[in-house]
Amino acid sequence: MPDPNVSPAPPVRIKVNGVEVVAPPGKRLLDVLVNTGTTVPHYCWHPGLTPAGNCRMCLVKVSTSRKLEVSCMIVPTEGLEVTTEGPEVDAGRKAVLEYMLVNHPLDCPICDKAGECMLQDNTYDYRKGLSRFEEDKVIRPTKDLGRNIKIWGNRCISCTRCIRFCDEVTGTSELTIVNRGDHSVADTHPEVPLDNPMSLCTVDICPVGALTDKNFLYQARVWFAERKDTICTSCAHGCNVTATVYKGEVKRLQPRTNHDVNGYWACDAGRLNIGHIASERRLKEAKGTIADIAKGLRDGGNKVAIIASSSHTLEELYLVRQLATALGARVGFLGKEGPSWTAKSGFTIEADKTSNRRGVDLFFGVVPPVVHLARAVWDGQVRSLLVLNQIPDIEWPQELVAAAPKPGWLGVSDMSENPLLPFAQAVVPTTCWAEKDGTVMNRDGRIQRIRPLVAPPAGTRSDLSFLQELLAALGLRKHVMSAEGVFREAFPGLDYAKVGALGVVPGASTAPPPSSERHVGSK
Amino acid sequence: MNPTNRDKPSTAPEAIGNKPPITPPAASGARVYASRPPPREREFTPAVKLELERICERYPKRDAALLPALRLLEREFGCVDEPGMRHVAALLGVSAAKVFGVFTFYTHYRRSTDGRYVMQVCSTLPCALRGSEKIFDQLAAELGIGKDGTTPDGMFTLKKVECLANCDMAPCIQINEDFVDRLTPEACTQILADIRAAEAARPGSNVRPAYRAPPQQYHLPPNPYPPVLLQHILEPGSETIDHYTRRGGYEQARKLFTSSRPPDEIIEAVFQSGLRGRGGAGFMTGQKWKFLAKNDKPRYLVVNADESEPGTFKDKLLIDKDPHLMLEGILIAAYAIKAKAAYIYIRGEFGRGARILNQAVDEAYAKGFLGKNVFGSTQDLDITVHRGGGAYICGEETGLLSSLEGGRGHPKIKPPFPAVEGAWGAPTIVNNVETLACLPGILEHGGAWFKSRGTEKSAGTKLFSLCGNVVRPGNYELPLGVPLRELIFDIAGGIPNGKKLKAVCPGGSSAPFLTAEEVMRDDPLIRLDFESLAAAGTMLGSGAIIVMDEDTCMVDAMWNILRFYAHESCGQCTPCREGTGWIAKTAGRFERGGARVDEIDKLDEVAWGMVGRTICVLADAAAMPARSILRKFRAEFEAHAQGKACGHDHGSFKKLPKGALHA
């Protein structure tokens, strides 16, 4: 808690290229420059890591020194004058770039990083392709560093971002720089591989194509791909991500910065959980019409049960509540648990492997575990059962699978094949989180938007539209609305614009989120 | 084989003091060299684990014991290997990767692939000028292996290493930890024969080497100027505390500690004496002490005994033959800066020096000159000897601190400077061995006495390490200000074999080179002091003076020192990491005759492009001498580029076939 008797340090007034700029106290100069829109090329600095000052790319002229200094290390003092452009700074940048390209291989044609590579961009901007180096380049090995990552040693520029990440964020310290001089390269101890739950973040932050994601290797040229923002739904953390979509497939997820949720990071398990989207196990054939399903539910009388999942969107849960209330149905919710993990920095991977448990709490309050409902089904207390699942790779509770033949009528809505299907009178192939619009509420109560990344497989429909049509068939609803329409109905006073790019906590002010840093311009 | 006193365990009793001194124990069990197949796990015995714990206690943070722990792995298992590194990582609470990164940074740790005898041929300029290439070629031919090769029987590994600080004994090699001086190709043959004979006489694969080279003999060349630091250096037993105290040693420290003189008064006295750092930078010692931050943090005195500047071999002499002179200097400095702990960072290759220092430190503890209540006063001082692992950049003060803290020798961004934020974030003073050795004299005789020798801005005497093509190489203690030509020609005998002088590098290889014409000029007369050499566009530096005769190919000389800087660059920052490698390779291409004339200017620009853009000045140390050679001996580069013989006998250096990459 800040001491109320001590006023906080005042901001510092500096001049950047002649223009006065207010710098928050204690922040490094490069941080200030980047966040006030001044472009300063850099490699080794990252806002989520301590600065290293080794790439020398961020050299600027400062009034406190005769020579150029690295802006990533300077903490500005009152009255500091900074020049980030002009012949002297340009000469410094050109020189550093020329040195950086001395041993860096001309791998662009085969390098995954092409198109999103800071070295490529800076070389294009500052050197126009000229290098005077005529010697033989140093050779460093290309090899696996662990399960997910392959390092191309020749490309490594020894910026140490990956090492600092493993030291400061995960605390697992599997990486180091080995050797000396121009034989320096990032590496592990030969017997201890890179193996932590967030290891793929090192690939994101590698400024060049040295560290590569084996799952993404050669999958797509990023300039042919689309980037789409969404939320990872593999646990209750709700990390903000951006998908790289190519030829209608999600090729990878990368973290998107959100200081109220995941900072700069995401975990491997979540970002790699995309194989199910285009899997062959996806359901495509429907069984039964909406009218059949409505009839099947009405036939249950007052012995209807609905089992949904805690990965359904807030809109869908709202509709489930509408349906359950109207039918007087008992409700249960499928879930998924797994190992949790906390990084040294505090980043957590939640044990709850679903995306919207808080949404369930919000609409339904405390609900008994779904196995209770499954036993009720087994005991014959349920005549009509509707099961809707949105959790990929769920482990179906044995009690529910065993009880599946018992009800008089069973309807199942799911994305992929599941053990209940043989007993279902109605089957609805449905879309997954990557194919629909909607919102989910993370563990902290923040509502965040998921967006469609790819077109759903033919024959599928979203639970959002299915539930609305079902409600309409039961005479409980007049119109079938978009996800935003349902959202406005469920949350009067809120709309998707207010949810924004970074989410909103209902009840908190609708002012923009407090984090003053938008990490602009570097990855 | 001569019996030596190296193998006797230290006989110093358990010392008085807060922390007992570190006494390396005698043989502690079987020493295994490169056992095949290597075990999958390594574990120290309980006794060695305890030894490591006691080492850890000497540092404020446990992981600073990493470099000493690697030496323990060497001693116990014969090498540092991957399971050993994991074991040490677990004991010290650091990651395996950290240990691996540290291990691969340094060159002097034994690897699991090393043979029983690692033959390290010094190849830097002073040894190259006196035929080191012939020594390497002889050994390579007889052993049938090339650079970095190991004989199939696992007996020999052959390496080229950088300056061993033994330049007056050039050409020299190091066999494991032993120096062998003034080699000839014939002597090489003899040594190999001696080694093989020793091994044959005592067979068995899992024992330590049977052969130890005879200990180095020290000598001083004749010198008309009276010695100050070197007064007693060659007397038998000069390295013992008894000898030192009998000649009045430790009296100044005793008087100081039992006085109530304010420490600031000592700082002022040293400042007024005009003493300037003797390690290379020449910064006013008293001024540096005045920069210490005033806060509650503990203060550290760190001794830079990482003598690695090519051509320099003065600290080695002081450490091996008069360590107590420096130790008393440490006491005085520690009093002045109020440090309770001092660390002597000694370069990894100085195994003998580290042993001698540990012995001297033990003796001082035993007499109550160190530890708790120094000289019966209320003050404490602990000294710890910390061996490096083989890296020139650990002579840079913040590179040294990074290494002392248990890491790779990476220089730190300045500011903050060590006097404000140094070792473990605390205010730290790093001083050179020779600088500290000057302190007892200054305290005894006063600043005016110190200033009475030397020049107005360069007070006192300095040790100059003269080497290369000169009749009497060696350490010369001279008052600052003696003309450079007087040293070379009037004192040291001039150039051997009737040859003419061609060039001099007057401050260690990081100093711009001087032509013979500049050296011999009457006006301006170049004197051996800070100002005169700076005015001549070079620097005094460490005081190493490398003399080159008319047969020296300057293209070869430049390539030689640029290879040194490329090997020694820590690799952190882009311009130095890439630039030193680049200019070394281009220089090599010039030497082979494969470069063009237009590349001379390019080489100059590439060297200049590193300057002022790096974390430390190793880049400058490579660029400045290189540029001076390019400028002053341009004709030789043009001749090489045009495919003409440069007119110099390449007997000192080796001519490589076109297409070969590195020597």
C-alpha cells in the first residue's frame, strides 16, 4: 500500500525531438518513447522483461552523454533532451544493423518469421539491403530445444529475450547463452530441455526466426494469412489471443496484450488446443428437426433435464436459462478440470479448463455437480434430457454415459462424436468457440468477446441459433437475434462496443481499462 | 621430474577470525580423468559438499560460488561434464542451464573430451613474435593432431590459447596448470618424451597426470633505476609472511588499524599522492575511492588480478613472488573505503598464483592480520581468493564483477558505476594488483615521496612489461616519464640479431601502435607516462610494451591481435560480437593475399563503426590499434592485396594456404 504521507513521485518532463513529453517516473526512456508514438527500432527490449541493453539498436542521442546511448536502459531525469532521428542516430542504427546481418543467414525464403520479423523490417527501412561483409559466416546448430520449439542457431542474435523470459516470467530458467563472441547462441543444458507450460511465448518474443514453433513450422506465410482476435477458451483465465488463419484454418494462436487478464503471455496448452477445430471427428449430420426436439421436450412433462456446459457463451447460457425456466427443467453443467500452474510472475493456468464457469454462476447460482443429475437420470427421474456440450476433448462423466439409454427422449448437441450419440433421438452438430460470436466471463468476472475465426463445417449450427429456434418453436420467443442482440437482452445497459477489445467487468466504470501501456510497434 | 612443494598441503593452522581461510585439502580420493563411459550422475562426497558450503559462506549470495564449484568438479572428477554441472546447479540453487552457460563461456575448465595433458600454446602477439607458430607446428606434427584435437589414446589435447601473461618467457605453453618457458622445437620433443616416460613408468588410466613440469624460475633483467615495488622480489622466501614482516611488512597496516585515523583521511592522502590505476585505465585511485556511494550497503574491495592484456606480465610477478605486498595494500584500501570483505579475482590460468595467494592469505589469518579484529582492532576484514575460468573480458571491471557473482563475464551497462552499484548491487572498488602494492610505500613514506618520482601528472614508479623482439625482455620498474627509446635500447639491450626496430605497441595490444620513427623522434620525445603517450595518440595502458623488429609483417601482427579480440569478445552486444569477428576475418584474408586494396578503407570503417556503440570498450581496444596499423603501415596492406610479397620474413608467423580460415 502506498504510504499516504509520501506523495507519489511526480512525472518527469523531457523533450523528444524538440517536443515536450511527460514521462511517468521510473520508466525507461524507450518505454516512454514507444508509448508516446515515437518509433525507435529495438530487439532485446520487451516491456514485460527487464531490459538488457545488448542489441544496441535503440541508440538515441541524449543531452547527458557525448555518445549515443541505448534508450532502453536510461531512466529519464527532468529536462532530458532526446533526439531519435537525424544523421548521427541514423548512422548508429545503420551500423548496428550492418553488424547484426554479418552472421545472420539470408534465410528469409524459408524462415517462418518472414513478414513479422523486426530484423527484416528494419533492414528494409534503414539499409536497403546493403552489407559489406564478404567473409564466411559462423555456423551454429539447428536443433530441438524441447517438445514444441526448434532453434535455428544461425539466426539467433543473442538478444536474451528468451532467457529473460524463462528466468523472470516462468522462473524455470532452462535457457542460457552458450559460448562466447560470435559463437554465442541461445541453448539449454544438453540434458535439461526447454519444457515449461508457457514455452511458446519465447517464440512470440524472439525478434527473429531463431526460435520456431514446431506446430506452426511451414504452415503459413503470414502475409497471406488473416489475423483475428478472440479469447482462448481452454481455461477460466480467458487469455486474449490473436489467431493466424490461413486458407480457412486456424494455424496458430498468439497472445494479445491485456494487462487486466494475461499481460503479454499465454500458455502452451491453450494456444495449441486448436486441433479439434478442423478435426475429422466433427459432427456433420443432424438427426431430427427443431419440431421433433420441441416435441421431445414437451413430452417430458415436468421431468425434463437440460445439461449444458460451462464453456457455453453468456448468450447461450441466458437462453438455456430461459428454456429451463419455461420447462421447469433441472439443470446441470459439464465441466473439465486439469492441472493448474502458477508462473514465477504470477501468471496462472487455471484448473478449471472451461471458459465460462462464472457465467454459469451468474445465471444459475450454485448448481449441484452434474453427476447428481446423471444419477437422477439413472434412477429414472428424467423423461426428456437435452445435452449440449461446448468443451472440446471433454472426459464424459461415466455416470452420464451409463444413464444415457434411460430417458424416454435424448437430444444431443455437440461439436464432435461423443459416447451419448448412439442413444440420442436428436442430434445437433454444433459450432465451436472458434466459429461463433459471443461473450464469456473469465475467473475474474470479466466479460470478453470471442469471435468467429473460421467458417463452421457444413451442416453445423451454433447453439445460439439452435436454442433461439427451439424457444421459438416452443412459443417462448418471437425473434431469432444475433449474439449481440441476445447480449443486450441479457445485460441491459451493455453492448459489444462497451465490452470493447479488452473486455469489461460489469459494475466497474465503463472508463477504459487502467493499464496505460499499449504495446505498440514491437512484438 | 622435480619434486615440488606444490603437492604439499598447506600447513597453516586453523586461523583466528570469523571465517576460516580456505585451505585446499590434499588428495581427496581417487581422481578420475575422462573415465569412459562417463557416468550419468555425479555427486560430491560429504566432505567436498562441506567444502563447497564453506566456500558459499564467503559470499553474500550462494550462487557466487559457481566458479569455485566448477574447479571442485575438475579436481574431484577430472573434468566438468554435464552430470557434474547438474549436480553443482542443484547444490547452489541455480538452473542447470545457468551452469552450462557459465561453463561454456570460459576457456580454462577441463572438458570431458580433454586429454590427460592439455597442451596450451600461447599464440598472441608477444609469443608469436618469438616463434610460437613453430612450437605449435612441432607439437602438432609429433602428436599427429591439429588445433583442438585430442590424441586417440586420450593422452594429449593440443590447443592454441591467448596471452598467458608470461611474455618475457616467450614462446611458452601451459601444460594443464604448469607453465613451460622459452620453448624451442627441440624442447617440445623432449617434453613429450618426458611425459611419455613418466606415464610409462606409472601406468593406470584413472590417476592424475604423472608428469609435472618443473616450476618456473623468475628473473629480473638488469635495471639502472632503483626498485621500489621490486626491491625484494627475488629473495628466497620473498613470498612468505615471515620474510615480509622481517623487512617491515604489515607495519603500515598495523599502525593504520590500531590508529583512529578517519578513513577519509587515507582516501585524501592517496588522492594527493597522485597514484593512478596501474591496470590500464590510469584513473586517479583516490578519486575513484571518493566516488563511493554513501549509503547503508556493505562495501566491497575487489582486486583485479585478471592480468590478460597481451604483453602484460607484471601482476603475475607480484602475486607469485611478493603477495604480501599486495595483501598489505588490500588492508590499507579496505580501511580507507570501509570494506569488510575483499575478493581477489585471479585469472583462471594462474593456478599456481591462486595457490600462493591462498597460502599467503592463510598466513595472514594465522597471525591475526585478517579475519575478526584485525591487528587486535575492532575492525574485521575477510579476503577470499576467487579463481576465474579463462576470459580476458573478466579484466574489465564490470565483467569481473559479473564473473565474481557467479556468472558469465558480461560487462554491465554503466552508469551505474561500481563505486555506486557494484558487486551484488553494493558500492564496490575494483583496483589492480600493482595499484594496491603501491599503497604500503605511500603510507610509509608519504605522498610527497611518491610524487618525487615520475612526472607532474604521472606520479611514482611503474612496472613495465617489455616483450617481443628485444634482447632483454622482462619487468622493468621505472619512474614514470623515462623515454620509451631509452628503455628499449639503453636499458633492455635493443633489438636482437642486429635487426632494426619497426614498431612498438606501448600499452598492451589495446593501445595504438607506434612506428620506429615516432619512438626515435627527439621532438616530441615519447616518454613512458600517461600524458606523453596520450599526446602521441596512444596510451600507457597496462604498461606492457611489445617491440616488433623489421622482420615483422604488420598485416600478420594486426590479424594476430584481431583474432585475440574476436576470441575474447563476450558476445553480448551486436557491434563487438559481430564486428570483432568480421575485422579478424578480413585481416586474415589480407594476410593470405585474398583481399582487395579497396577493402583497406572498408576495414577501417568497420573497425571505427564499433566505437562508442558498445557496452564496454573491448570494441575500442580492437578498433584503435587496428586503425593505427592500417594508417601507419598501409603500404604493407596494399602489397598483400596486390599479391606482392610484403618483403618480410614470415618466420615468426605461419603462412597459410589460400582458403584456410583460421590459424
